[in-house]
Amino acid sequence: MNETTVFVSRLNRLERDNRWLKLALGSLLLMLAAVALVGSMMPQQIPDVIEAREFRVVGADGSSRTTVNADAIVYIDENGQSRAIIDALGIAYLDENGTRRAAMNAHSIGYSAGNGLRRSSMDAGGIWHFDENGTIRAQMDTDGIGYQDENSNLRAFMTADGIGYFGKTGDIRAQLNADGIVYVDENGVIRAQMGSIQTLTPATGVLTRTPAQIVLYDAEFKVIWRAMQ
């Protein structure tokens, strides 16, 4: 290959490289111009307000799993059952059968059993526990804590004044307070006391209070044993 042929070959290669360089530079300039154009148009295309009647999240199978609209926010399980709802009334949780099991609103927090009966509740008045029949069995409020049997009879309480236990007929059977501990039989007669003791003098009918004693009484409220400090 002579020098002329080599020169022509190199010249052709240089022209080809020059054409590719011009094409690349032209493409780059075109892309930059496009980016600048899109950038100048984007702020005008983004709306200040997005309006819709409802937003919906759809699962892989196309079923609705969450909806947001003017009335509520609802979470839906894979079976199409609403399980949680937030609306103007409050927040509610539902089980797989659609029964409302827990709810919280401006007035109270409540829990219900599978049959829909309220089992516990907390509101401005206190905390309440209900049995399977809807009867209040335990409560706690500003007065104290109370326990009731299935017939709604108060059986036990705890207040600022002390702790008490009642029999089935509603009679006090045991009490603990600042004075001490008292046990009462089924006839309402005090049978044992520990602490500050009241004793009755039969002849005069006078009650005398003495501290720090343990006293046992018979069925007639007569002292049968006593221990003093």
C-alpha cells in the first residue's frame, strides 16, 4: 500500500469519525433541549388541587383492600370483609364475621364479644366489665372498685374508706379499714376483730373503743378470747 492510499484511507476514517461525533453532539443537544422544555412545562402541569370522590388501594387480585372517601377510611381483608373503619363516629375494629369487637369514640372505649354483647367499657364515668349475659360484674370509678355477682348484688368493694366483702344476701361479712379488720357471721354478728376494738358493756350499754387488740366473740357478741398489745 503506497502513501497515497494510506492517506486516503485515514482521511475517510477521519470523516466517518467526524460524522459520528456530530451525530452524538446533536443527540446530546437535543436531549438537553428536551429536558429544559419538560422542566419548564412540569410546574404548569402539576395541579394545585387533586379532586376525587374516592381513593382505592387494590390487591394483586384486583380486589379493594383500602378505600378513602368523604365518609370514612376502611380497611378490607382478602375476603372482602371490612375489618377496620375510621369515620366521624370514631374508630372501630370488626372480626372476620363483620361483628364490631372494639370501638373508640369521643365518649368511650368498648370491647364486645363475638355475639356482639358489650364485655368491657371505659368512659367518663369509669371502667366497666360485663359477663356473657350483659350483667355488670366489676366496675371502677371515682368512688372506688366494686365487684357484683350474676344477680347484680354487690359482693366486694374497695374505696378510700376501706375494703369490704358481702355475702349473697348483701350483708357485710368482712371489712378492712383504718380501724382494723372485722369479720361478721351470716347473722350479722361480729365474730372477730383486730385493731381498734369496740366492746359493749351489757350492763350499761356503753361502747368502749380500745386500740391494738384481737378479740373473738361468740354468736351473742360476747367476748370469748382477747389479746392486747
